[in-house]
Amino acid sequence: MTTIAVMWTNVDRAIRALRLRKGWSQEALGAQAGVSREMISRAERGGVAGMTLQSIDRIAAALGASVLVMVRWQGEQLDRLMDAAHAALQETVAALLASLGWEVRVEVSFNQYGDRGRIDLVAYHPDLRILLVIEIKSALGDIQETLGRLDIKVRLARRIARDLGWTDVAAVIPALVIGDSRLARRTVGAHVALFARYAVRGRTALAWLRRPAPPMPTGLLWFTNRPDSHGVTTRRPSRAPKRRDSHVA
């Protein structure tokens, strides 16, 4: 049996310090975060362990802060497991795009005017001259960091494309592919403004990839774990109802 321990280090003191810095009362912070004054009081007295992550995130967001949750499991084994999950998603998405006629490059490194990093997938549609800059996330971590880095990659995309031999790019579209989970879906749903650019989602996004056409979307987003041959997330089959014998042995 695996045990996951969450350590809420200094969260109570951080909330109180940021609240006082703004000159807010507990009631005022509660109003900004959409929670009760009693919840703010409990958080500042070290009671965050009994609160939902959504409530803590709302309090932090009201203070202009963010919450980073870290899971530890068997030393480095979790990193290896997550890397394997990321690689599997990356491979699946690359195969899907290639099957739909996109030219795909995996793990594209760049170093442009001090901005350096790596793009999970870059895909080019030769007929429509569309360039996709794709970020793969097996699990969502720091959302603002993820979206900020993806914005930088999109800004540099045309220069990166030229280095890859794609010299005539008409449109650059960011895409975010996220490992499917209830937490990931709740996170995206709770941050409407942050993900507003990625308005074409799910099956609609996959349908557009099959037949891209104007108007060009500002961003694509879909959830996936083990996509089937059509690029649709395969889910665990529901349990079949137990059959009742028509006779008694």
C-alpha cells in the first residue's frame, strides 16, 4: 500500500503575512477568495491540512500567490515514472499527428536571444503552412509557469521553424495536451481566465487537427491518457452488471 504524506510547510504563516501586507482583515480576504472568515482563520492557525486544495488555491490566488503541490514517492522512482508517462503521451500525440499528414519533430531545442529551452513537439502542415507548438503535461504543476513558457515558445516559433527547414509559416498555434485526470480537469475548470486562449478543446480540437481550416484557433487543448487510433481518450470500461443465474445449482 502506498502512503502519500502532504507537508504544509509555512502555509499558515505565508497566508497571514501576505494578508497583513495587503492590509486586509480575515473577513476581507475571505470575501476576495470566496470563502468564509472562519476558513481564513483556520488556515492561519495551521488548519490547512483539513481544507481542500481548491480552497487553498483560491486563498492564495486572492493574495496574488500560487500553490505548488509536490508528491514524493520512493525517492527518484516517481521522477522516472512521470518521465515514462510524459514520453508515452509524447509518442502517442506524435504518431497521431503524423498519421493525419502533419510533419512532426520531437524534443526540439532552441536558444534564441537568451531564451533557451525545449519544445515537446513541433508539427507543420505543409499545405496550409500551419505550425503547432505543443506542450505535453502528464500532470499539471505550476500553471502560470507552464503557460508562460509556452507563450515564449510560440513567440520564437517562426525562427525555430526556419532552423527546421519550414521557412514559410502562415500561422502559429499553441497546443496543450494534458494527462487525463479529475484533478487536471478541475484545475483547468477553476482557472478559466488563464486557459481562455485554449478555446478549442477535446473532440473539437482533434477534429480540427484532422481537417484544419480557417478561422485559425488561438489555441488547442485536450486531455488524453491512452488515445486510440482515432485520437480519443480510452477510458476504463464500466463494470458489467452481475448476471443472475436462471437456475439454482
